[in-house]
Amino acid sequence: MKNFLIFITLIVIAAGLWNDFTNGSLPRIEESEKKAVKAESKSLPSAPYEEIEVKAGDTVLSILASLHGGQLPADLETAVSDFQKLNNGVSPDNIRLGERYKFPLYEDE
């Protein structure tokens, strides 16, 4: 009986692995959603920005703060998201010395 339960357990595990490898464990993105994301990414942001060359010691947040009088004008998530939109998805962690990037400008409220 013990061997039979081990055999059934192995069958269940094998079936789960087969299902995972053939269908995947994450939900699939439908074609219409893919097209919507592509269309969204092709449109140029209309927000004002300033293009700045990154110097030694600069970070995205320090540059944004210097552009706006020493204080970060938006919350952290918004600033990072706007920076990535303006720079084709470049992460603030991956900016490079000497490269020019677009930094969003925020209006005073």
C-alpha cells in the first residue's frame, strides 16, 4: 500500500510539472492587451522635460531635486515612473555617467 501511495504522489507531481511546462503557471497576456501596451509605449509623453547629462555622483532623485529648487516635487513612485516613460523604460538604477537623459519638470502647485 505504501508503494502505491508513493506511485500516486509521483504521478500527481509529474502531471503538475507537465501542466506547468506546457501551459505555464502565470496567466497569459491576451493579444489585445499586448497591442494596447505597444500603442501606449509608442506615444511620446507630452509632459515637459529637460535633457541633462549625468555627472559623477548624480542620481535621478538628486537631479530632479536640483531642477526644482532642492526638493523633490512629486512622490518617489511618480518621479521614477515619469523618468522611465521619458527615457524608454531606462531604470533610474541603470543611468550611466556622461549619458544624456530626459528629466520631468513639474509645475508648482
